Amino acid sequence: MWCVPTISDEFVDRMEDVLRLYARKFDPLEPVVAFDERPVVLHEDAKPGVPMRPGRLARRDYEYVRCGTANIFCIVEPLTGRRLTFATANRKRPAFVRALQRIALRYRHARRIHLVLDNLNIHSQVSVVQVLGELEGRRLWHRFVVHYTPKHASWRSHLVRQRLAGRGPKGSPDHRLEVPRQRRAPSVPV
């Protein structure tokens, strides 16, 4: 489903928040981490391929047998290009919580971890508390400063790819993202 977002105050506030976050200088005590997931279809060859041999590439038939689905969590630190990617059987609450635990472990020396999340229903403190219990769930959730992307905002992935490729928007100094200092008042038709 493709949606045209409504450019509300909430949309602009979230967009500017994430852009400011991506424009920050790297601080190892407060890393910025973008988090996303992607479903994948698992395939198996319907018939065996022909192995590679000298002077000839391996060959695979285009037919496949569908073997279910899986989930890929992709965790990117856009200011450094570091990645943590792993597969899970699904993208339910326990898998999300395990991903947060892996992030917290990877950045165990950080004061706080800035986490950029989309608006999937499981991306919340409620999910973490339901899986780990009140005390442990709150402890894990409070390791993060959560920055939600605007609803229907597919631009976030594009910005992360641009940062990983070492390119900011055209003309941005030092390849940093330009962030508007103040919001302009909406124009009123005359």
C-alpha cells in the first residue's frame, strides 16, 4: 500500500527531529542508530544446479520451492556506517525485544542510545514491558532515546543510504544533512 502523507505539524516535527539527529556530530557516548525490518521469502531450488567448473560458471534453474518467510532486522549507525543485521523467524514483540537487547549490548558503554524507529505497532515501551516484565522492560527501554519517523515516511531509508554512501543532499557542507533552523509560516492564498 502506498500512501501520500498529510504534512501536519506532527509530520514536520518528527521529520525535523530525525534530520537534526542525522546531522549531529558523532559521539560514541550517544550513538545514533536507525532500526528497520524487512520480510523476506525463503526459497529452495526445485532441482539441483550445475556446479562451477574451469571456464564455466555455476548454473541454477529459475524454478524454486517457496519455504516460508523470515524477517531481517537491519540496524545501521548512519554517522559511522556500522551495521548489525540478523534474521529472525518473524517480527513479533519477542524478536523486536531481542533486537533491542543486541543493540544495548553492542553500545553498552553509551550513556544513551538514540534510536530511530518507524511506527510499527510493536515499536513501543509496552511491547518491551510485555516481553520482559515491568522492571526489566523499563530498564531496557530507558537505555534508548526514541525518535519516531513521520508516518508514511519512506524518505528515512533514503537518507540512511545517502549517509552510508558518504553523500548528503546536493550542496550540503561537509556532507552533513541541512536542517531548517525554523519552520516558515504556511503561505496563505490571496
